[in-house]
Amino acid sequence: MNKLIPQVRLAPPGENPRPAPRTRKAAELDARTREVGARLAELSARPARDVLRELNATPRGLRQDQVLKRIERYGANTVAHERAPHWTAQLAKSFWNPFIGVLVVLAAVMYWQDPADPGVYILTSMVLISALLRFWQECRSTRSAEALKKLVTTSCAVSRRWSGTAATEEIPMEQVVPGDLVRLAAGDMVPADLRLLTAKDLMVSQATLSGESLPVAKADTRAHDLGQQTTTDPVEADNLCLMGTSVTSGTATGVVVATGAHTYFGSMASALTGDRPQTAFDVGVRRVSFLLIRFMLVMVPVVFAINGFTKGDWDQALLFSVSVAVGLTPEMLPMVVSANLARGAVALSKHQVVVKQLNAIQNLGAMDVLCTDKTGTLTEDRIVLDRYLGTRGEEDREVLEYAYLNSHFQTGLRNLMDQAVIDRVDEAEEVVVDRLFTMIDEIPFDFARRRMSVVLRRDELSGPVFEHTLITKGAVEEVLDRCGHLMDRGERVELTPQLRAHVTHLTERHNREGLRVLAVATRTFPVDPDTAERESYSVADETELTLVGFLAFLDPPKKDAADALRALAENGVAVKVVTGDNELVAARVCADVGLDTGELITGATIDLVDDVELIELARTTTVFAKVNPVQKARIVRALKADGHTVGFLGDGINDAAALREADVGVSVDTAVDIAKESADIILLKKDLMVLEQGVLMGRQTFGNTIKYIKMTASSNFGNVFSVLVASAFIPFQPMLAIHLLVQNLCYDVSQLAIPWDRMDKEYLKKPQTWDARGIGRFMVRIGPISSVFDITTFLVMWYVFQADSPARQTLFQTGWFVEGLLSQTLIVHMIRTRKIPFVQSRASLPVLVMTGAVMVFGLWLPFSPLATALSMEPLPMSYFPWLLCTLLAYCALTQAVKGWYIRRYGSWL
């Protein structure tokens, strides 16, 4: 058991990597993964009975007292990357960003020049405000995300013994322990490392471990499992299912051999953890951030040189240039982004939307195409069996009985139609069926065959004991292709081309009525009483079937589906229906909800076109029908290649690949495990109206972030322009370093409420995407407006108030400080909307209060007890009419330039 095999190839497999230096921790993780892999490989080679004996487990499952002891011993079945970071790590991360780094360096420079400089304390305050607010917001968002994730449970079927009676129940994956017996079916996530005991047509996707996109077959085992030939790679072992993989088809039972950090996946968890790939939004924020830093690194030396040469005081020039650098640093950006995303997640939770990845909120806002299945979104997701018909279209009770036997005995992926069939039969009859029939085998459903079969043996009370009956239920075309006969008024007749055309026409007629039709067929296999009874059947036995009849299901359209589609269209989101259902049903449902189907494309057509042709098809097609999982993913890729931001709403195993491909994957709480794991956002209610709220919140989140970036970029650009002019032509410093620092601190405070601002309805009507060029253009066009009025303020202070000499520089500096702070704060209201502020669009109350408070503080400061310490003096009353005129003119010019900018470039934010 503890023997180590030295050469264990680690997943993902592939070419031998080039040797690279590794840290001690990486080497330890490597060794641990090899040890776990060696142990699993050994278990794979041993007989199943020996594995069960070693785990002190039985084929009937663990007792409850055993489960409790093992939970205490092994802990929860979780791996490291699933845990939220400790608050200390979050606190350290909050201080780790380039803007705070710049402020710390600048504070160090000021401290080196003068340890008693109040600017050191102001800079320290700015660092603490930015970092601690970001920490607070991220802690809140982490707690909210963890609480919301608890609403989305991922479970598995486990057999345990309760009071001596074995029973199978669904439990959360975290509660699985070594020795548990887990039952797998299509759509399940493998909850831990399993040694298979039984398996039937089992196909498992191991992409998370091996990188191989195609599912692999696992061992078809029965009794007398003696293990397999020794392998050095547990990923390749065909009688092991490893944590992190998922079942695509078939059924199986396995015993848990390892959980949590002791699994193969868990042993690599530390190596696999890390930041997710950056979204376009992340990249855009980072680019603008470093653009502003580069701008600062270029302009600050210029300001330093001009002040040093013109004033002759290089110490003061250094202090002043450091203060300018502080003004150019958007240190609040990380906090604003975190606060926006956190607020968006909390707001969406009130609409029953769980955000697994905060950045997905912005992707929702950018989404302009939503691909969705029709079931549960356009329809009620309330399947009822409306009719059970013979091959002539008459009601036939025998068809219902065969369908019930198929649905009742299957152990694989049971869907809503199976439940609708079972609900149609009385509970008393269900008890009788269990006594009259015994299941011999089943051939599980898969998305290639689109059918499933069970093989039953009749008891002596219900019929001949020397035969097995195979009952197949599935899509009409796929079942008909396997039929050679049909039942016609109680007689078995050959399925001629004429009869085939007749039954096809019958099903199409029901499809056009909006009914989903499945076919039911049977085949009898004789059993020789003198030989061992056959126990295994395969897909090859689904031939020469006899068509019994049809099941017609009704899933009525949602009453609000048409309103939801109209609302999404008004908000710039095109809805495309991508369904595995047939084209007639899809067309009827779409017509009922007011969706213009146009030319409908099927999966067969998609297989005939290449990727370039599919882009053109996807551009013009609204409904795709009879598509399989691979085709769904191709459609999503084609739309993305055409420049769209694509969302995908799905809840089935056949949606998992498309959910991963989409820019934002959306699933529901009732989805299969692999669909929930693949999604970025989980809806607790499968409703397009709920999704519309998510789209609007995503756009509001993006808009509020863009507000701060554009305000900061343009304001900084204008301030530097003003500083350069003043430094070149005024014989004293136009503003002291302490003034610049206080002004910047006040402006930062005024920005704190931006995440709570509202966006204009017009802005929310269309998808919003990142435009880095647009931000640069905005900065250059809008920034110099403030410089115009800074220069007019210079002229007023110089000529009107005679602040034209070093002796009167305090008055000049105080006058520009007040005008600069008020105009910089006022710009928040000018930039936040493309409309006329305060008249056509008013900011939210928090923004009004915060900016108003900062402006009042700016007016009060020269008259306050702090004025002397800050080298300010009271302003004459005659200054304020000039200030009012300057601010009004500033607003008027900004509004005029805004109108020109919108007409010229077609956008504002």
C-alpha cells in the first residue's frame, strides 16, 4: 500500500517539460503528487474486494457512526483553492498595488526632506484610506460571495446504511468520506477519487486533469473485479475516476479511496491555484493605470525642472513636483473597482442571482448576444405527458406502460420527461411493477444516440420467464432508424417506407402543435433455461426494434417570456435559441413567444460548414435546433469570432462545453453539477427577466468605474497643464505642496460615493465594452477645459486682487486652491452624465452629499483655524462673485464641449 513507484507521470500529460528551477515548496508539492499518484495506481491494480477490505467498507455502504468518525479524521472533502483568503492576506493585498507604491515612495521622499512636513501625514492618510476601504469592500464581497455560494449546492448520490438498511441519498460533496459508495450517472461531477466497483458504458471527461477534450471510456466491470494491469499514471487507469472529472454518459458505482487534499487533484491544488485569466475589463483598468503612471513619470520631472530653473529653489521644486505626482496618482481606482463589483454582486443577490466570479458582472454588462435553450427560459419547464399514442395516432395504454417501465427502472440521467411519465402512473401501480419485473441491464442515454434502453425480466406472475424485454425510449428519428417492425392495432407488421412516412407525418403534426414527441420501441430476447442467464446488453442490441407508439409532452410557453425577450432586445441583447429539440417544436415555441425565427438551422447543417461559414450562419440565424454539445460550443465560438460578447444560459450536461466557451456562462441552481461548475453566474430562478436585471447591473457597474477613470484621467491632465503654465510664468509657486496634497485628499473623499451612483437609462440601453483609445481621447479633449479656467483664475488673482508678488503669494495660492477644488469636485457631476447635470440628470443622494460636503469644506478651510497651519488666508468677499462666474462658465463650456464630443464620437462614457 505504501510502496512508491518512482516514475509517475503527472497530469496534465503531454510532452516532457523542459527542466526549470523550482522552489522547495514546488518540489514538495511535486513529491506529494507523485506519492498520491503511486498509491492510486496501486489501488487500481488490486482486486475490488481487497480495496473494500482495506477501507473497512462493504458494497452496502458505511454505517452512520463510521461516517462521523471519518469526517472527524479526514475533514471536509474540499481542496485548498476553494477556501476564501484569510483576512490578513486580503489586508496585505490591499496595500499591494502600483498606486499605493507610488504614494509610499513619495511619502518617503517628503519624509527624507523634512520629517515634520504635514504632507507626510496627509500622504499616509491617503494610503490608509485607499487601502483600508479596498480591504473593507473586498472582505464584504468575499463574505457575500461565500454566503451566496452556499445557496448553490453540488451534491452526489451516496449509498449508506441507516439503522441497518442500505439506502441511496443525495448529500453535499463536502460530506463524502473515504469508504463511501458513490453512484455516478451522466452529468455528475466526480466528488472524490473513486475505485470503480461496477460501470456500464461509462464515459468520463478528464479535461481538468489531462487537457484531453474528448471523454474517455472507463472499465465495463461486473462481479469478480480483479483489478487491471499496473499503470504508473492514475489518469490513465480505466477503473479509477478522479476528483474534478465529470461523467458524460453511462452509470457506475465506486468506492471513495481519497478525499479533499489527499486526492490526486487536491495534491496539486496549491500548484493549480492562482488568478483567473484577466478579462478585457481587467486588462483595460491595468492599461489605463500604467498609462497614468507613465504620464506622471514623464510630467513630474518636467514640472521639477521648470520650477527649479524659474524659482531657483530646488528643494521647494522637489517638494512641489512630488505633490504634483500625488495629484496624478489615481490611488482610489482599486477601491472604486472593488466597491463597484461588490455592490453589484450584493444587488444581484436580491434578484436571486449568485455571482461566483465578481468580474463576470462586467461581462454581463458587455453581453450583446445571449444563447439559451428554450426549456425553462421560454417555456414553463413544467413538462406534462399530454398524450400516449399508438402508431395510428390513437390513445394506447400499452405505450404508457412500456414508457413507465423504461423511466422507472433507469438509473442514469433522469429528466423532466421521465418524471412526467412516472407522475402519470399511480403509486400503487409502481409497487406492483417492482414485484412483477426485475432489471437485468440498461443502456444509458447519450447525446449521440439520443435514446436509452432498459432490459427487464418478467416474473412468473407477469409472463414468460424465458425471455428478456428491451424497452427503448428516445428521439423519434433515432428510434425509427433502429426499428424493423411496428405494432398496428395489436399486430406486429413490417415497417415499410409507406408506414415510416405515415408515422413521421404523425409526429410532425404533433410537433407543429408545440408538443415534444418521443418514440417507444421494444425487442424480445429469448432466454435458454439450460444456460446461464445473460446479464449484459449493449448498443448493438438496439436493432430490429418494434415501434410501439409515441409519447407527446407539453411544455407551455411562459407568460412573461415575450416581455423578457422584448426587454432584452430593447437593452441591446439579441437572443438566440440553441436547443437539442427538433426544429418544428423549437419553431412553434419561438413563434408563441414572439421570437422571429427566420431560417432555422439544424445540427446536421452545422456539421457541413467550416468555421468561417458558420460565422456567417450564426450572424443571421436566430434558432439552432437538434444541436449536440460540440455544435453548441462551435456556435458560441463563431459568435465570439464575429466580435460579439456572448452569454450562454444552460443547465444540462450538453451545455457544459458551451458554458466554458462563452464570455459569461450562466446556469441555474437545479442544473447538473458540471453545468454549475462551468458557469460564472448561477440563477436561483431560471428566468430571462432576472437575467435582464443582471445585464443592467453589469452595465451600471462598468459605467460607474468608467466615470472614475475618465474623471481622474481628464482632471489630472488638466491639472498638469495648468501647473506647467503657472510654473513657467509666475515668479512664485502657484500652490504649495501642502495645498496640492489637501486638495487631492478632498477630491479622493468626494469619489468615495461613486459606486453608489446611478446611470442614465440611455446608457443602460446598450452593451458597454472597454475602449482604451476612447479614454485617451477623452483625457486629451476634456482635460484642458479646466486649465482654461485655472488660467482665468490666475489672471483674476494677479490683476484684480493684486496677488502679483511673493509677498502676496498666499492669497494667490488660496484663491487657486478654492477654485481648483470646487471645479475639480464639480466635474464629477459634469462627467457622470451626457445630459445637463442637475436639470436632466441628477446624481444619487450619496454622491450629492459627498461632493457637496467637500465643496463646503473647501470654502470653509481658508476661514478655519487650520488656515494658518496650511499657509492659507481668508479670501475677500469680492472673490466669491468671480468664483461663481468662473464655475458657471466652466459648467457651460464643459456642457458645450460635451455636446460637440458626443456628436463627433457618438459616445460620452
